[in-house]
Amino acid sequence: MKLLDTNIVVYAFGGPHPYRDPCRRLFEDIARGNSGYQIDVALLQEVLYVYSYRAERAHALELFDRLLKIFPDPLPFREAEVRKARELLGKYGRLSPRDAVHLAVALAQDVEAVVTADEDMFQVSEVTCYKPSDIYP
């Protein structure tokens, strides 16, 4: 299973961007039954935050509900993940706290890889990362 980073959702359901088409193809593949992808609860929180911050609360809520229909059992973020995120932040200086959370979930849940457009996540040697364009060129 591959964990999706929040930016994959934002690009798939957002406006024009170089990653929009690969991200949309990924979600089309999921809609056709490819169950090899998962999200975590942190992604849901970020979706609410990003679109609410942009004064797009209705879109945030709609997208949140849509994601829970696609992924009814998102991966949790518990104490073990918090501790792992803290460890990653101490080890990788350019890593953001939000990215550390997703990577910690991936490590704790034995996720095969993370799909992300965030270059800083690729510096973390403990996790395999793919760009959406690597999977859907």
C-alpha cells in the first residue's frame, strides 16, 4: 500500500498545475478499484485547514466527505507516530512537521511508499517516495 500526501489531493482536485493530471489519473485508478492507496487522518486535517484558510470552507467539507467515502478507514496518528515524527524532525532539518507526521505514519504502519510532490520528503532515507508523475507519467 502507498500513502498519499496531502499535496496529491490538492493537485488532483485543484486548479491547473503540472502535477494535476498525474494526480487525477491516480484518483481515476482508485475509482476503478485500485485499492493500493491509503490516506492518514493527518491528511484529512490538512484538507480542512488548507481550504478553510483559503476561505473555501464549503469545498473543504465537501472534499473531506468525499475522501472519507473513498478511504473509509484512514491510518491513525497515535503516540508512536508522534514520537517517530519528532525523531525525523531531529534528523532531517528541511523536513516540515506535517511531512514528518505523514512519514511517521508510513513507517509505523509498514506502508510500502509515500506518493508526494514534496521534494523534502525524498531526503528521508527510511521511506520510499514516489512523485505522482513517476507512477502516472
